[in-house]
Amino acid sequence: MPKHPAIQRHEWFAVLVAATYFFLVLASYYVVRPVRDQLSAAVGSTALPIFYAATFVATIALAPIFGALVARYPRRHFIPVVYLFFIAGMVAFIPLFRAQESIDARWLGTAFFVYGSVFNLFVVSVFWSYMADLFNVEQARRLFPLIALGGAAGAIAGPALTRALVSIVGVAGLLVISAILLGLSIICIVVLARWSRSNPVAGDNKRNERIIGGSFIAGAIETFRSPLMRRLAILMLLGDAVGTVIYALLADYSGAHYKTPEARTQFAASIDLSTNILQALLQLSVTRMLMVRFGAAPALALDGVVKAVMLAGMAVFAGPWIAAVVVVTRASAYGIFKPAFDSLYAQVDAETRYKTKNFIDTAVWRFGDLVVTSGFNGLRAIGTTLGGFASLAMVAAAASGWIGWRAAKMLPEVSPTTADKELTPAPADTRR
């Protein structure tokens, strides 16, 4: 019999509430993400640079504020306040979406695209930070994979709800559903805080006061200074280039084939649902097997191969192939690439990790979105066809696989036993 069971008796309640919390947060996000994506389809890929420029500015402005809040206040205090702020924002958008046909789609799309991205930064990303406040290291290794299942279920339930209900409640009604789900998650936060205070055995008495180290500027300096961090930034940019090109092509396809907001939202929800199911299957099978037995390098290389093969197919089969390309490449990006990519940070010292990861995951990523979409419009203006875009993205995918392999080999090998202990199944990623 193992020394530590998967869940001890006093932990059951907290695990169930935490899994429910994660379910509600990701379901809330995935209900509204198709709403954002149908706006991208309504205006077409030519407007994406405007969307991403506004998002880049908002990210650069808000990331330091977010870091300061995390460093100054216990998360159990500021997370509910932040969630209430975003619920209020969701409610404010409802009358705008009811009048969507009479409002400039570019203006509404820009506003909601920024809102969705900031929602991701402030609402989704703090979940695991809060979990780190509640549980100690030994508990995290046992409990986080189980809690992650709640997020995986939410990432599937959210788009499933959207696809089923959008024709009944409309796009504006989906915002109400998302706001309700997010409001219910606040109850989970309060309940978990009370459990933490009554269960000191779970960890040290100051676990609710922990802060996240590092700063935004320090992260930029360290990223440019470190050869490994520079390579990880390039790897992020290449992966982002592939995803952004595919996103732009999907926006144009959806706008051309689905003429109403409800139809475009239902199509986007179907894409998310298929992607998240495939991603969960990859994480539970291929990704875990590769990372436990061989480490991150083969997983990063495999992701590049999968994307390159799918993009080669799109260059041949054109338009109708785009849905399959989106589902498979996104599932690979977040079911294979992301767990392997994030595992590389676990092998560097804490100071480097704290300083650089936030900068690469925000500024570098958002800057890449802006550059790629602007370049996309420039290439289209000189006559580049779908096959040309697919070929360029295929080259970026292959380069991503090669650089990922090389970056992983720069780090010391981790034993299979250690990898198995540290590998936590990631929920559906919300970045794109």
C-alpha cells in the first residue's frame, strides 16, 4: 500500500471544490471565446492587426499592474474582487451584442477581443497560483493532476454549452451564462479559503500570503541575456506564427461560409469542443508517455512534425481542410507542445523562471501576434495565396520542432521517476 494515498480523507472536500472551481472558470471562458472568434470572422483577417495591437498595448499596460497586485495582496482577497469586475464587464457587453448588427463590428470586435485576452490574464491564469497557496509541494504532486480534470471537463462543457444554446439564447445570452458560471466560482474561492484556515496540516500557516517573485522589466532583461531564454522566446514566436496564420485563415473561412453571429459562434464552439477533446486524449496518452520516458525534446519535435504535416495537407486540399487543420494543430500545440515547453522552465532556477516566463508568455507572445498578422496582410496584398501561407507556416512549424529539440537538449536530463512525479496534466490552454 502506498505511503500517501492519492487523496487523504481531510483533502477530499478541498479537491472536489477546487476541481469544481476550475471547471467553472474554464467553462465560463470557453462559453465566451466563440463569441470573440465570431467577431474576428465578421470583420475578416485584415482587421486582426488592430485587434492584436490593442491587446498588445493592454497586456503591456496591465501585466505590471497584475504582478504588483499578486505581490502585494493575498490572492484569496483580490481574486473575488477581480472576478466581480469581469462579471460587471460581461454584463456591460450584453446590450452591445444585442445590437451587434447595428454596431461597427471592428469597434466591438476590438473591445471584446481585448476584454477576452485580459479575462484570460486575470481570471484563468491565477487559478494555479491560488492552488499553490492552498497546498504544499507534496500535496501538489498528488492532487493537482486530479484537480486538473475539472478544468479539462470545463474546457469541454463550455463550447458544448455554447454550441447547444446559442441558437436559443443568442450571443448576448451566452454572456449571461458565462457571468453566472464565473460568479459561482467565487463561492468556491471563499469555501476553499475557509477550508485552508481550518486545515493547518495542509501546509505552513503563511501559505495564503505567498507572493510571486520577479518583475516585468527584469524578465525582459533576463530573456535577452540568457541563451536558453532567447531560444525559448524564439520557440514561442514560431509556435505563435503557426497558430496565428491558421487563426487568420479560419476567420476568413468562417466569415465567408457563416453569415449570422449565431452561426459563426456555433462553428467556433464546434472547433473548440473538438480541439479540447483531442487535446485531453493527447495529454493522457502520447504526451505523458513521451515526457515520462524520453523527456521534453521528442514531444517538442513531434509537435513540429504534426503541424507541418497538417499544413502540407492544407496547401493541397485548401479551404475545407482548414477545420481539420485547426483542430489537430491546436490540440497538438496545447496537448503536446505546451506541457513540454512549460516543463523546460521547471529545470531552470526559480529566479530565472519567475523573471522570464511572465515576459515571454505575455509581451513576446502578444508582440508575435501583432507582427504575424501585419505580415499576413502585407503578403496578401502582394498576392500570396492560401497555399503560400500554408507553406510558410509549414516552414515555421518544422523550425519550431528543430529549435524545441535543441532547446530541450541544452538542459540536464531528468530521470523518469522525477518526470513522473512532476508531470501534471495541463487543462485545455486558453491562450489563442
